[in-house]
Amino acid sequence: MRIAWFTPLSKRTGIAKYSLAAIKALSEKAQIDIWTNYREDNFEITDFAVNEAIVNEENVAKLAKYDAVIYNIGNNIEYHCEIFEFYKKLKGIVILHDRIMHHFFVDYVLAKHKSPQVYMNIIDYYYGTDGKKAAARSFNKGPRIWETEEYVKYPLFEFFLWNALGLIVHSQDTLKKIPARFNFLPSICLDPPFDPQEIHSIAAPFLTRESLGIPKDKITLLSHGSFGKMRRIEKVFEVIKHNPQIRKNVYYVIAGDSGYAANLKKSIAGFGLENEVKLTGFVDDRMLYSLIKNADVCINLRFPSTESSSWSLLEQMALEKPVIVTKTAFYKELPDDAVVKIGMEDETKNIAEALNFLIADQDFRKKIANNALRYVEETYGPAKYAGNFLAFLDSIQTKDVFLDFVDDVTDELSRFGVPELNKRLVDDIARETSAFSIN
């Protein structure tokens, strides 16, 4: 089987790490060719064919000859725009990495194509009157949906399923949110492939606390990844600031790079935590894994949670760390004895209680950490992933004729109309099939 695998390869996104692990697992039973955009910070690939994802008819024709085309799609237009452009031209299997795609959609339709009307039409189509009113408000003195937590009500992942032959997600929570209108679409939840030994092969020997500039006499807290308000970092600052016992005992390292760094620096100064908090910016994998290895507690909060899963969480659990997570979405599905879950009903109080408990009880930290590693080893095996993935592809191939029939029918209805059918049905079909008319 020949598979074309569209993915970003930037070292700054966990989706690249996911793809490399998936490709390695699948390559024992299939030929995998990578399609990507070249960036200076891409991982270097030597074991697989790498094709530049330039959208043109020649490349579309090449892709049509593969047995399967896989599109990794996430909520970041910088990494996924060209992937989406190919997807518009050629059907394939979508791996949806984020359960909320609103911000990609906004960037694509408003920033790239300058089309507020398309934004409002699509919101109206998928979410009805309430969505239409919220969209209209966004262009009439606000508040804009995408600048508030209201975007959770309008995730817009539906827009990215229109041309899919199959759908892969990484949590049951995401799978359950696929609306009834996509009942015809073959869909599955697959746990990502993750081998803890890969971390050790990359990072060993791990850097020491001294070389990393981490105090030896403090409980080291660590968060890493791409940051925004939803990562709740400033809530942790608030807890440290207002709990003297916690402040006295912890040193908080934040490793990652995003446009939100200026906000974090401002918050650190505002809370007076310059001596307790360290921002590293982007770090390479060896330093990142060394930071995780030397941490005592990892903090991986999300609210609202936009992801279908979290690669950064798997990295933390695989290095045997107790991790504090928000009890929501994918994180709610994790075993209670493998992470420390906090509710949102009194977030700062819950964070403080979790930190106090973890700081005071080393045996509890060790127990959670051991359970975390065991859970990753038992759940995220690469061989298990490859077998389930390829079985899903086989099942989709048996449905291709049916899916083509559905497309042909809707195309004909949208072109000619059928008088005896309800007008609303014809209008809906026509609007859905025209969703990709943005050039």
C-alpha cells in the first residue's frame, strides 16, 4: 500500500512528532511518502521520501495515484494552510488534531480571503440562528466570537470534514461531538503511537539540573508547549503569588515559544515572580526532555480545551512525571491514578490544593508518575496503532463506492434541483457543496 502523508514537520509543533512516530510505525507494512512545506525549523528526514507540498495540478495528479492520502489538520493556519488547499482538491482521510478549528477558519476566511460573508454563511449553515447572530455581532462592534470563549460553541471542525473519505481523532470526547449529518463518514478514535524509549534515545545522557540552571533545593514545576490563555499559566502564577508555602518551595519553568510570551512576561512582572519563574523560549528536544526529566511536577492545564489529544502530556507521562491536568475533554478520559485532575468550579483553589499535596508527599508523586508511564506503555504502542490504522483504511476502501454515490447525488441535486424535494433540503445540499468555493 502506498500512502501520501501530509503533515507539518516543524520542530515547534507536536503534530510533526506525532507524524514521525506514526510514519515509523506504519512503514513496516506500507510505503509512506511525506508531503510537507519546507521550513528552516523542520525535522531532518532521511528514511522517507519527502515531497514539497506545492499546490498545482501536476501534484494533485500524482497524489491521485496513491492508495490513500492522509491529511493531518490542526487549528493553526501557519502549519496547515497548504495541507488544507490540497484537501480541497483531492479527497482523503482526515486526522483531526483539534476539536475546535474556529481560529484556523477565521484566519483562512477573513485574513487570507477577506470574506466576512463566507464566515457568516458557514456559521449560519452549521449552527443556525444563534450562530448567525453571534457572527453578525462579530462584525458590528463585537464582541468577536474568536476573541472570546464563545468560540467553544462554534468549533467549526465540521467545515473540515466536507471532503473526507474517513476521519481519525484521538479522543472519545471528540468522536462523540461529530454531528449526525456526518453519520455516513467512517470515523474512528485511535490513540497516538508513542514509544517512551524514543525520548531516551534522543536525550540521553540527560542534562543535569545544574547545567539547566534549575535550583536543587526547590520543587521544580514545568509546563511546555505552545502557550495561550487557555493553558492557564497565569492562574498558576496567581496561586504561587498568594500561597506563601507554595512560593517558598517551588521554581516554575515554562518551556516553549508563542506569540503569548509577552503576556506571560508582563504577568510575571505584575505578580512579582521574577525569582520563581523562568521562561526558556523554544528549546530543542534534548533540552526539553532534560527539563521534563529534572522536573518534580508537570502542569498541563487546558480551558477551554481545543485539542483532541496532547503530545506534550504524553512526553511528560512517558518520563514518569506526575502531571496536573484540567478535568475536561480528552484529559477527563485519563485514568484517575495516572494524572492529577482539577475541576474548574474553583480553579485557583484546586490548583493550590493539588500543588500543596504534591509538594508535601513525595511517595504520592512517585506513585502517580509510575502509573503514568505504565499507562503510556500499555495504551500508546506503535504496533497497536499501525494495526488499527491499516484496518481502518481497509474498511474505508470497501465504502468508497457508497461515498462516491453520495457525492454524485448531491452534486446533481445542487446543479439541477429536484422539484419534488423539499426546497430546504436542496438549499442545504447546495450550500454544503459550495463551502469550498473560496479560491
